[in-house]
Amino acid sequence: MSCIGLLIGTLLLAQGLVFWGMAGFEGARATAAIPSAFGILLIVCSLMAKAMPNARKHIMHLAVLLALLGVVGGAMMFFKGLGAEERDMKKLLDQGLMAILCVVFIVLAVNSFIQARRSES
């Protein structure tokens, strides 16, 4: 699961940098880089899980919690943007993509947790 965390984290990191770059790397538009922050956190959790196998379960649960926050934040802002009079498609794509990547991570992690529980018994 930590490899998937590294992959999703890297995708989120790249996404944030690309969308912030599309905004001209302006400080006022740094919110476009929010997916990068979630990506960095997922990468850190994944690396810590690899480095500390005894704490892996707890660290990956933390990663899922962070991804859940990413889903909630991304989805909320996506739907808020859909209701706006002027829709900014770049923002909508950025926020929606973050939510989708985080959902994918959560689904894969929960599946991994279930498989681990089944193999224990």
C-alpha cells in the first residue's frame, strides 16, 4: 500500500505544481498548489510506513485520514465552483481531480486493510 501512496502522492504533487504553474505561480493563486501539500503528506506517510514496519498500520490509517480530508475539501470546492456564476474550468478540474485521486487512494487502502484482516484469521 505504501507504493500506491507514493504513486498517488506524486500525482497530487505534480497536479498542484502544474495547476499553480498554469496560474503563473502567482502568490495570490497559491491555493492551486493545495493538492501538492496533500501529495507531500501522502509521500511522507508512505516513506515512513516503509521505514517503520511496526508502525505501518497506524501510519497508513493516517494517510487514509489525510486522503479523506482531500476528498472532502476537493469535493466541497468543486461543487461550490459549479454553483458559481462564473465557472473557472481550471479550478474545477484541479479540485475535482484532487478529490478523485484521494477517493482512489481511499478505496485501494480500505481494500488492502480488508485483505490484511482476512489474511490474519
